[in-house]
Amino acid sequence: MPRKPDLEGYIIPGSAEESILREIDPDRLPSHVAVIMDGNGRWAQQRRLPRVAGHRAGIDSVRDIVETSARLGLDVLTLYAFSQENWKRPRAEIRTLMSLLKEYLARELRSLIKNDIRFRVIGRMEDLEASVQRELTKGMDATRDLGGLTFNIALSYGGRTEIVDACRNLVAALLPAALEQARETLRDPAEILRQAIDEASLGRSLYTAGQPDPDLLIRTSGEMRISNFLLWQIAYAEIWVTPTLWPDFRKLELLTAIRDFQKRDRRYGGVRAAGGDEASGGAPVGAGVPGKRRVV
Ligand code: FPP
């Protein structure tokens, strides 16, 4: 069941946010919003501050966007916090990012629970240092059974790696049964495997298994790149890019992105009949779970 927006007392009457909110149809919200948070370094540079000051300021945006997404009633929010490529950054910057992450979780866990938010990590969590892994596991365990927003944080994440991992895990899971079936039927086990691997089974082997694919992908700081983010899952996502740097990105822009998203014509490769009805289209099957409130 879609959850109802709970914005009472959260959006100030007469504010710019309220006026954008009035243009949003609560029944056609994106189910999953994914965000490439970019521009922390430039934000700091503009203020002659060290880069890490930008990351620290970015935490306030994370807090605001998580709470707004939960109150809007979105099903999933995924934030790209640290890519596999980010390991190339100076050690001191990586250390600060990791301690900011621990600090964020230690401070926010109570509020995540209060807001019914299920916290998840996607990416190669095993690459992170033990104390960070412990804090993340604590957050996931404490929120595992919550039924509101699912908040994915992508850490040591790479889209290509995710697909490779999914293929490896899928083959390993299917192999025993395929060999057994091959023995019983004298069929080629490679052919049995080939038939068992399709978009649906691969989708179920991704980090985001069981979640709807992103409907809306936001990138801050104006760069027109995907940066190895959710490569499989964004097949039909609407992309929205803003020049705003991440530390300045707040609910007003999230609401604006959602308002603009609702104006897009999503055909999923199909065509629209003359009367405006979808003649052939709809979300493709097998790429995750279709959004609960599919927009037309
Ligand atoms: C990109 O800006 C941002 C990151 C690599 C890190 C994002 C991290 C945070 C917002 C803080 C920690 C997150 C959580 C969820 C607690 P950039 O440094 O690449 O900016 P630039 O392109 O201007 O240099």
C-alpha cells in the first residue's frame, strides 16, 4: 500500500516549497529516487575551505533529503556516497568521509527509527574498515523490519562490479540444480543454465533485489555523467540534473525534480495512442519490482 505524504508542519505555509508541492500529484510520486551527490569539493573551494568542509556540509543535505523522502512517502531513496573509484582520493579525505559516515549514523539512528526508515548499504561493504562496517551493520540490524522508506546508501559501489557480482552469484546458485537436472535428463548443463538466466533472475541477484528500479535519477553540480551508478537499474529512469552543488541541495529542489518528473512522458520504448492512452509500453518486466505507483 502506498503511504500517504505526511508533510503537516514540515512545509511552511506560503513558502516556495509549498507552492511546488501544490503542483505535485501525490498519487504519481516516483517510487524510487536515486541521487548522485556531487559538488562538495567545489562548494568548499568557493568558500576557500578544505574539501572535507564540503563533505561535512553535505551531511545536512543528506538529513534533509532523507526526511523529506520519508515524509513524502517514497518507497526507496538511494544516495551515492562513495564509489569504488573514490578510493583513488587522498587518504586523509577518505578517512574524513568514513568518520563523517560513522558520525552521521551514530547521530541519526534514533531519528531513522522514529521515521520508520529502513537503512541499507549497497556496494562492497567488505572493503570498508571494520569500525565503519560495525556501525553500518548496527544501523541495518536496528532498522531491518521497518516498513517506511528504504534508504540505500551506496558505499564502495560500482555499477559494473555489481553486475559482475550478480552474474557470479547467480551462476553459483543455479549450478547445483542445473547439474542435477542435466544428470537426470542427459541435457547439456550449460544450456540449462543459459535458460535459467534472464533479466528477472539477474535483477534478483543485484544489491537492490526486491526493490523497484529508480524512476528518477538526480545529479547535482551540473555534470552530465552516470559515473558507474546503478547501471542496470536506471535503464528507464528519468534523469534530472541541477547545477546546484550538493551542500546546497534541499527539499525545494527535490520537490522541483519530482514536479518536473511528473511532466515527463514515460513510454518505456512504446508509443502513445492518439487519444493519449498508452498503446504499447509500461515498465519492462524483470528489471526489479515495478514501482507501486507507476506513473504513466
Ligand atoms: C562528491 O563531491 C561527493 C562525495 C564523493 C561524497 C558524498 C558524501 C557526503 C555527502 C557525506 C557523507 C555521506 C553520508 C550519507 C553521511 P566531490 O567531492 O566529488 O565534489 P567535487 O566534484 O566538487 O570535487
